[in-house]
Amino acid sequence: MTGLFLREVTLSHFRSHVRAVLALDGRPVAIYGRNGAGKTNILEAVSLLSPGRGIRRAANDEIARRPQALGWKVTAVLQSLHQPHEVVTWSEAGAARQVTIDDKPAPQVALGRIGRVF
């Protein structure tokens, strides 16, 4: 497959998820579960793989899992055309959001160059 898609997403201390790993293959995905299970949290995590504050526009300290409030992290492998990219975005205990793309520090705007979330 040569299109744009997420191959893997890992959440760590992200809202209701202590740790969640999703392995994907480019096909459409349906997320289902009971109320409060964390479905929207997964969508919010994916939205943070693009520039900006995500679909909920939440502050970094609001995203961290409570009561620990250690910070949060989203790691993804984004298949972009013919090349995979490892994208990591995180915030440590309410600090500013950080981004790396392929193990190199990057500004948030660089996320828009390899994939767009809409």
C-alpha cells in the first residue's frame, strides 16, 4: 500500500489510557465500546499527530492521566507515500508539547508536511 495511513499508534498516560497500542493496516477503522471507555481519547491522540491543540483543544496538563499527572506521550508510525515516519509527541508534567519526527526534534508545523489530520 502506498497511500497515507497510520501503521501503529501507542498512547502512554493519555487521559483514560495507561497504555494502549493500536496496530493498523490502512483499512478503515471502527472504534466502539461503552461510554467512558476512551474512544474519543484515541481520536484526540491521533489529532495531536498534526499541528495545533487537537480536537478538544485541551491544555497539555489536562491530557495527562490522573491522578498521576506524569505527562503523556503519543507515538505513531505514519506511512507517508513510500516512506514510514516515526512521530512522537509528548508533554512532561504540564510542560510545553514536544515533537520528534524520525528521532529528530521538530516544530509542530513539521507534522503537517508528512500528513494531515482532518
